[in-house]
Amino acid sequence: MRAGTGMRVSADSAMRLTAVYACVRTLSETMASLPFVLYRTDASGGKVRVTNHWLYRLFARRPNRFQNPFEWREMMQGHLALRGNAYNRIVSNASGEITELVPIHPDRIRIELLPSGEFRYRITDRDGRETVLPRGEVWHLRGLSSDGLLGMSPIEIARESVGMALAAQDYGARFFANDAKPTGGWIEFPGSFKDAEAKKVFRESYQQAQSGANRGKVLVLENGMKFHEVGVTNRDAQFLELRKFQITDIARLFRVPPHMIGDLDRATFSNIEQQSLEFVMHTMTPWAERWEASIEAELLPNDDGLEVEFDFANLMRGDAASRAGYYQSGIQNGWLTRNEARLAENLNPLEGLDEPLRPLNMTEESDAEEACDEPAEEPPTPEPKEPEDET
């Protein structure tokens, strides 16, 4: 789409901006690096991990014959961040198990509504052929949607802001391509040209003498002509301020902390850790929930009792001192075993460290009341000693 600045804005052209590329890369790589967990809840409420299921093999081992899980999830999240939609063709075997999820580029697919109220997908291949797939053969991940069928593209919604950033970037490129000098100007001529044709010939000869390989050469004017430069400076146009504001504006669009895309103007030692935690809680957690809800609703049967989760433990680990304090608190208070702490640090478990420790100075409330009700045992009375025979 064309923005008010005259720039044509699309998902691909927006990636020319380093801020957009950095935001999309941050979201995509973070989502792709989260461990995929498939589990079943047992009678006690615990989570029993499942690794021998076809869904686990798809998301943790091989989603299709062309990509590994990291590349595939990175690509899907990139489609979501830029276009608001991500599509995969579902390939199943005779047993009904999904064997492959083949990605489809969002620009080559469109939704068709049917008179029955259902919808289907029409795909245009690279060679121009069209394929129609029913709803059950396409896994569709949607971003924020206004109709429940199609996600909205962030780039399309914010095209004016992105177009302004593109226009500023192109202006800066033209400015420095012209040896950092403002373009344009006018020539003062005390006399007059014989006719319009003579003026045209002079203008064309002047432009030819000062363009291409002749740029920067000495200008020679005759008959009392004077050249006057016309143009505004970068400071007058607030060029640098605009460029900085666009970085913050694009980071706001993708809800990415500015320091994660290289903008450290407002980053301090005290707030950068908090901003990183907010990125996990308020940016990546909603994306993970969107993935999990779609997987459970579209790919898993309703009665198998399985649930999916993307593990954020590695993103919330903190530094070594914080982790040591966390493990120490859990072990000393009995809700974490020593082997669980070792496994969290990628260390092999040791024999004899699977049982939780019980603090000796703490007990449950009911046990404490019973201990108070019981009479205290009196110390035994010492027996009187026989007097020693002095003789």
C-alpha cells in the first residue's frame, strides 16, 4: 500500500528498516528457541512429559522434510509478526497422524467464504497454478483479528509510521549520495535568454556537466551568472530526531523493548533487567499462548488429555547468584530436591539426592497444635544417694 509520504509499504519493503528487521528477528528467534513440552496430567495434578507422540516429533524433531524445528518456528513467527497470519498444509498418514506441516507463504493464499458459512483456502503456486484446500487441511495461525478469520497485518495498520521511516531512510541515502550537500539551486543571470529553447539547452548542458561522473567538478559560469544553493539542512528538518523517534515507534508496534534492538538511549543498569522480564511476560507469553491454544484446538483430538506448553524457564533463569539463591531456598524449604536443582543446571543426578529435605525447626499447623495439647514430660526425679561411709 502507498503511504502518505508516497512510499510503497509492504512486509518486504518494511524489512529494509533495521528496526523492523531487528524486531521481527527478536520475536522469531526467541519463539524458535523455546523448548516444546507435551505432557499429560496425572491423578495427582502432576505433569507427565510425553515424548513418543507424533505431535512431539513434529514440533521438537522434524516438522517437515525441508526444515528443522528452529527454522520452521522462526519462519512461522516471522510470518505472524509481519503479516499477521501463518499457514501450514497438513499432511497425514492412513492412521490419521500428522506427519508433516508444510509452510505456505501468506502472500500466496487467500480465504474464500462459502454459502454454507464455511471457508476454504485458495493457494497460488509459484508457477501460477491454483490449489483449493478445505479448512481441515490447513493449519492457520492468526494474529490479532477483527473478523475471526484473518489476522491483521501490523505493517499494513502502521503503514504511515513505517512509510515515514522509509522516506527518512531514502532521504538520508540520497543526501549522502550527493556528497552530503543539499540538492537543488538556481542560477542568477543578469541578462536574458534569446528564447525558451536556448534556456532549455543551457539547463540540459548544465545538468549534464554536474551529474554522473562529472559530479563534484568545478563549475564554470559565464556572462555574470551566479549559482545559489537552495535546500534545508538536516538540523532544520530534524532528520536525526525523526530517525530516533521512528526506532522507538517501530519497537512500540512490535512491543519489543528498545534496548533489545540496539536503542540504548533510555536503558540503564537498573531498568534493563526489568525490561527484559517484561519482554518475557508481556510480549513472548501472549505469543506462546496463541501458539499453544491453536495447536490444542486445531491439531490435537479433544479426548486425548494432552496439553502443550512452551517452556520459559531458560529465559527466566537470571544470573548465577540469583539462581543459587532460588535453589537454596527451594532445597532448604523442602519443595525442591537437590537432583531437581542439578537437572535445572544441566548436571547429571546423583544417587541419594532425590528425597526432599525437611526443615527441623518447622512443622505443619495440625502437628503443632497436637504438640501443644500433649503434657510436657517431667524430668525424672534423681534418686537420693547413699551417704558414704567415712570409716
